[in-house]
Amino acid sequence: MSRKNPIKTIELFAGVGGFHLGLNQCNSKEQEAYNVVWSNQWEPSTKRQHASEVYQERFPDTKHSNEDIAKVIEEGFAEIPNHDLLVGGFPCQDYSVARTLSKADGLQGKKGVLWWSIHDIILKKGKNAPSYLLLENVDRLLKSPAKQRGRDFAIMLSSLNDLGYIVEWRVINAAEFGMPQRRRRVYIMAYKKGTGIHKKIRKLKEPSSWLTGEGVMNKAFPMKLEKPINVPFVIEGDLADISENFIDYNPKKSPFNTVGVMIDNQVYSSKGLPDFDDSKALHTVKWKTLRDVLQDDSEVPEEFYLKGELDKWEYMKGAKKEERKTTAGFVYNYSEGSMVFPDALDKASRTIVTGEGGATASRFKHVVATNKGLRRLTPVELERLNMFPDGHSELATISNAKRAFFMGNALVVGIVEGLGKSLYESHSKL
Ligand SMILES: C[S@@+](CC[C@H](N)C(=O)[O-])C[C@H]1O[C@@H](n2cnc3c(N)ncnc32)[C@H](O)[C@@H]1O
């Protein structure tokens, strides 16, 4: 691959294109760092494909597939172009595998588990497998499932190790790096055998130094380690062994902390403490607080102001201790603490959730106090909390509630921008 060529990228589970936006922000007039050549997005729960409609409208130059990715892999694999980087935010599901009866088939993952789609693309690409991966997930992935803490992540790491990758990960809360939303997600990067980055990591005398020194993720989102890592944790056995036996000696605690790297089957991991300096940020630092992203009241349609029903909002947001009944008639005690109401404006906002849209009173929707009164956040404000451009998800045929849903599913673009710039720098140098 010539150093001057942009990194050819495919985007899976693309939603409305958060990865694409972040990677575009790594491009400049002088240098196109990334070119997203193919994308896939399919929403299983609805007939209409709203996210895909937005994606195609915003990124007309990228080939787009709106099919179940598992079906594409099975029936139309040739459609997926060779690429240098695969990116995607996929769900946290049960990754365990079982041994198949027939030895020839080997191992079988559960159907519909989307991690295996990523895995299958890499496997089927063979010698053309991508040099790099950049993935995003909820941080629960590091600890799931509840009965065998860390098993699913161990399966993911081990399967990537079998495919020839060194993998590093980092839990990043956007707000701790000068961005306007408290959104904690685990980002995972992998470097294939044969790449300069892979070679560099292998040459390190102290492998864990990658995590606090020259590491790709650390250069973008620097962290100190709470404790030095003296001894790596070893993931033993094949995927079926891990599925069955992973850490039977301590099922309650995952060995995967918020920062880590796996080289062969050796895992170096510790808790990361953010060490952020605005002036050195690779990502755009533009808005830091909820107040920063607010539109002027004159731009906000009436439908966003709370009309009556204030007592309902106060009840939903308030502390409560009460008896509740399940639909089956079972009575139980329910309690929860109070939420800040209205939301504090002088800090980064709480995480946007997919149910953020719509007028009904809710505990989790954001409510802000403005000169004109209490109101919910507009789609543009939600876009700004994810550092999307204003109006990115706006189409005449898409409702405001859908736009809120997209943002609840999406990511903070600045994180992809930071990681993308750091990866490109190492890729071009090494
Ligand atoms: C967490 S969201 C990713 C959002 C995206 N990063 C963004 O910035 O908008 C996961 C996406 O995967 C899509 N998805 C779920 N199952 C899929 C499947 N079988 N094939 C393709 N896409 C799927 C969902 O519709 C959803 O948009």
C-alpha cells in the first residue's frame, strides 16, 4: 500500500454514519487520509430503513448496502470490497460458541450474533483481510455475561488473535476529553501481522508501555494507569474452551479493565485515568457543556416546550419508593433516586438514549430551563452533543423522534476523529 493512498475503509452497522463523519474530519486539502468505499446498514425491526435513507443522502459517493450483513456475507460476499480498515459499532450479545458434532465444521457461534459477521468478513478475506480494525461498543462488553464476567470479550480477543491481530482497547468517556456529552464507550483497535504498527508493538521491551506511551489510542486519548501491570493475564484454550470454562476461578470479576492490549494470548490491562490537555487534542474541541450546544429559543419550535403535565415530569424525575405490580400480578417494592431536573447546563450532558424523542414525560429525556421555559432538546442539539454537523439527520420524511433515536444509537464523532488521526499518523510513519 502506497503511503500516499488514503486508507480504504468499510463501515459496518453504519447507522447514520458517525464513523464516516469522524474519518472525514481526518482528511485535509493536502491529504485524504481515509476513503470510505462501502457501507452496510440494515435495521431488523422496521420495514422502512430510515437510517439507511439518511446515510445514502449524506454520503452519495460511498457504495451502500441495505441488507442484513449476515445475508450479504452468505450470498453476496463479492460485493464487499477489499479494504485496509474495517469500522463499526456492533451490539453486545452472547458471543459463546459450541463445538459442532462434525469435526470438520469445528465451532459454531450463535445465529444472529453480529460479532461473528465482523469475524467472518476478516476470515473470508483471507490474505486480503484488513490491516486495521476500529470498533465501538458499550463498556459492558468488557464484563459480560453476568455469570462469567469477561467471557465474551475473551472470545473476541482470542478469535482476533487467531486471525493474526494485536488488539488494544480503551474505555473513553467523551466528556473527559473536552466533549459535550458524558458517553462512555469501549473503542477497540486491531493491527494485523505484517503492518508497521504490529511490528513496532512486538519490538517493545515492556509491552504495557504501549498503553501509556506511543500507543495509537494513547496518543489521541492519553491516560495514566492506576496500577502498573507487572504480569500479563493469559487467555488459554480454544474458543470452545473459553466459552465453557473462562475464569471459573473468579466468575464475578472480569480481568479486562478499562485500558488494555492483547499480544498473542497475553493480556496487559489496568484502569486508565484520563490525562487530557485541550491544547494537544487531536480531535476538534468546540463545545464542552450542555449550554454550549443550545439553540436560541427563537429557533426552537413550540412542540419542544413542556406543556402542562409538569407534575408527570417531576414524578418521573423524582425519588420514589413504592409498591408496583407486574402484569402477572406479582407485587414488588420499587425505589430509585432523583435525577437532576432540569438538566445542569454548566456541565457535559448525560448520555443520549434512543428514547430521547417524543413529548411524553420521561425520566431519561433531557429537559433544559431557558428564558422561555422548560423544554426538551431539539434534534440539532442532540446532533451537537454527538458532534455531528447541524441537520445531518434531517430529511423531509424523517420524524424528530427518529432523529433522536439515531443520536441515541450513534457515537461522539470527535472520538473517531482523534483515533483516526492517530492511526493515520502511525500508519504513514511506520
Ligand atoms: C449502535 S448502532 C451504530 C450507529 C452508528 N455508529 C452511527 O453513528 O449512527 C448499530 C446499527 O446496526 C444496525 N444493525 C442491526 N442489525 C444489523 C444487521 N443484521 N445487519 C446490518 N446492520 C444491522 C442497526 O440498525 C443500527 O443502526
